[in-house]
Amino acid sequence: MVFKNVYTAPGGVGDLSDIQAGTPTDGDWLDGQVPIDALMAAVDAIDAMNEEIEVNRELISGLAGSPPLTLSGLTLEEYDISKVTGRLCSGGGNNFIDYSPGDEVDVVHLTDTDFNLLTPAYTIYIDSWEYNNPGTLIVKIDGVELSETLDLSTLTPVDEGAPFTDAFSTPSGLIQVKQLEKYNTIYVRGEIQINLSTAIAEWQVGENEVQLILRKA
């Protein structure tokens, strides 16, 4: 019976610090950016490459072009909403944020079956280097988080320009992913719609503030 020799360090099998980088199949390491030689410990060779990537991360990102917009400070667009004009009353329980009783405003016609807010096309931004944890979409009405959320890690982005066949909606239709695609090599962008008619029980009489948030763990 023949046994292959295995190097063992005191206390057990050695790690990459006990192995040399060796000579690559093209003959040497001189044709690369990272200063590695055949006698260097493998762990140091990997560390040198890792540090080089980190130093040039901004450059690599720049070569891929600018990222799409983020949700931060973004105004959601109204979609498929009809409104009527009226004045805000001063009755008890009315909620006011930017307006006061008596102000003339456009208000949502509550008989509508759909009340949709939409991100401008391809605005949601996810760094694909972190796509194992892209985050969760949540909706807040007047600072109160709704129970229905969407974990983006359950979806798969398509190649840039390809049809998004994995269009997804949460059970009630509150959050709808219309598009999710790779963008400029290292980014992911998409289009999100929220249908607030599904959460009408959460509305307050008066003025309501709606937020769409991408929460990172």
C-alpha cells in the first residue's frame, strides 16, 4: 500500500502559510500587477492580491461607470391615481404634516381600486459585490412599518436589457418588483411599485407620508 506524503505542522495539518505559491503554468508571476514570486507563502500571495483589489476598488468601480440612483431622498412617482380638489377640514383626528386646515389640496379619490407609487425607472441600487445580502424592501406610512416586506435575495437579476421574467409581488400586491437587472458590470438596478390601496386600513384621516426603504442587514 502506498501513502502520499502530507506535510503536517505541530498540532495538525498545516495551513496556507506552510505552502509556497509555486510557479504558474505560464512560467512566472512577472506578467501581473501584484508582486508575487514562486517562493512566497501562498497565504501572503493571496493577501497581496486581496490588498491590491481593495486599493483599486474605486478605480474598478469607475471603470464600470456611475451607479444608478439610490432610494435615498428619491420622490416616488404617482401612477394610475385620480384626484379631486378640496380643502382640508379641521375635524378631530385629522393628521397634518405640511398643510393646515383650510388649505386647498389635491386628494386621492378613495373610490379608486389602485393607488400606486412608482420609483423612476431603474433607480434602486444594489452593489452586486454584496448581492448575497441585497437587503429588504419595506414600506412605512407615517413612520409605521407595514408588516409585508420583500427580501430581494429571493430574486435573481437578469442581464442588462434582458426581459425580467421574474416579476414579483408580495401576497397583497403592496410591493411589486417590475424590473431587476445587472448594470455596468458590478451594479444591479430595478424598478419598484407599491400599491397603497392594499394598506388603506393604515391611512390616517388627513395627510399621510409614505416611505419606501431598502434596509440592509
